[in-house]
Amino acid sequence: LLCLIYAAAMIGVVSGFIPNPEGGGADFTTIEGVQAIFASRAGVTIGWTHYLAFDLFVGLWIARDGDAKTVSRLVQAPILLATFLAGPLGLLIWLIVREPAARETGRFR
């Protein structure tokens, strides 16, 4: 549902249907253009929805991958928290932790 909301909102911003304070559609080609997107409440809401969708999707993948590799939930918990608070950081931590854990149990997938 979050992904659908995000996709619909992005179409609105890029097409100019959801107004940009600078006028026109979104400009992802410059830092100033991205800043302009986040200058509006709609832009912040779209960004926040993007972060939530990413964090939840990646968190679900980490949890399922951890269970498949028999990684303890006590090990998974702080990584999932890091993923929810700072998505790419949690993903990086998991990618570093997952292979040694899989090698210990002999579960590659």
C-alpha cells in the first residue's frame, strides 16, 4: 500500500499535478531541484512514504533471510532497528553479517 501511495504521489509531483513551490514538475537533476521538492508538505510526505516503504521492505527481507539462515532473532533485532531508523545503514550491516552467519550454518541462498 505504501508503494502504491508513493507511486501515485511521484506521478503527481513529476507531472506538476502536485505543485512544486518553485512551479512546474519535480527536478531531480540538481540538488536545488530536490530541495525544492522537499520545500512543500507534499514533497516531505512523499519522501517520508519512500523511506517507510524502503525500510519495511528491506526489513522484511532481512528477517526472512535471517530466519532462512538460522540467524538468531537477538542478532536480527538491532539490525532491523538500524534498518528502520536509517535504512541503508541497516542493510549494509546485514550484508556484512549475513554471509559469515550463513557459512557457520552451511546455509547459502
